[in-house]
Amino acid sequence: MQEAARRTQKERSEAMRATLISAGRMLFVRNGFAATGTPEIVAAAGVTRGALYHHFADKEALFEAVIRAEAETVALAVRRVNYAALSPVDALIRGGEAFLEAMQVKGRTRLLLIEAAAVIGPARLAEIDAETGSRTVAEGLAFAGCQDEPMAHLISAAYDRAALAIDQGADPGPWRAALERLLRGLVNAKD
């Protein structure tokens, strides 16, 4: 019976954490990190400040949890693609398209590509990226026979730039076409 109670407490704790992350995300997207206060976060989550600080050391820790959740969601979208019937280069292209589609969720580009480096720092953001998204690029390149870590970082940066442009209203077609040419050229150059 105690184990069932612990699971229930764990489930409640996870639900509270998810509620805080959701409220934080909404406010960080709407106001930006700097303009969002902890009183707004707890009000939006419907919890006390004590609950916030029980789960997160401070607003920055909550923001980092939001960034990690966003990065994991994007990486999951890329991993969900059925790559089985695709050639290595087509798999790279389709994975990149899945990334761009996932980045179109309102506020995601701002959070991951603009605010995150400023708030948690480039080094911490790079760690989160290595644990989630950039690994998918490196895996795709390795599948295509291009095991090159610097190249994986450059391809990832190209996709980030495309996501920023699309988020700012650019026509996605030319960006996707340019990325496809880049990937096809890269894979063909190794042959």
C-alpha cells in the first residue's frame, strides 16, 4: 500500500511539474523570459510560489525545463519519420523537413533559437542539443556515410537558420529546396 501511495505522490509531482512547464512555456512565448515574473507563472499554473520552488530552483531552471521539453519534442518528431524505405539522402531530407515542421509550433523557434542561448547560455544549450536534436543530424549523416561532427553542427545551423527565416514569414519552399541541394551535394561529394 505504501508503494501505491508513493506512485500516487510521484504522479502528482510529475503532474505539478508538467503544469508549471506548460504555464512557463505559455508566458515565456508571450512575454519573453525577462518580462515574465514568477508571480505570473504561479498564477497561470494555479499553484503557490512554494510549489514552483519545490520543483525548480528558480525561474531560469523552469525555463531550462521548458527548453528541454521543446528540444525533446522536436527530436521526437524527427525520430517518428518512417525512414525504412528511404535512401540515406532522402532520409536526411525527410528528417530535416520533420524538423522544420516541428519548429512551426507557435513560439518554439523563439524559445529554442533566440531566447535559450541568452538565458541558459550557449554551452548549456549545446549540451541539451547534443542530448536531443543534434544527435539526430549526426545519426542521419552517419547513415548517409558522412561521419563528420563539424558537418553535423553546420547542417544543424543551416536548419536553424531556415527555421528562423520561415518563422519570420519567409516562403518555406526556397529554404527547403536549398537545404535539399545542400544535403544531396554533401552526400554525392563523399562518393
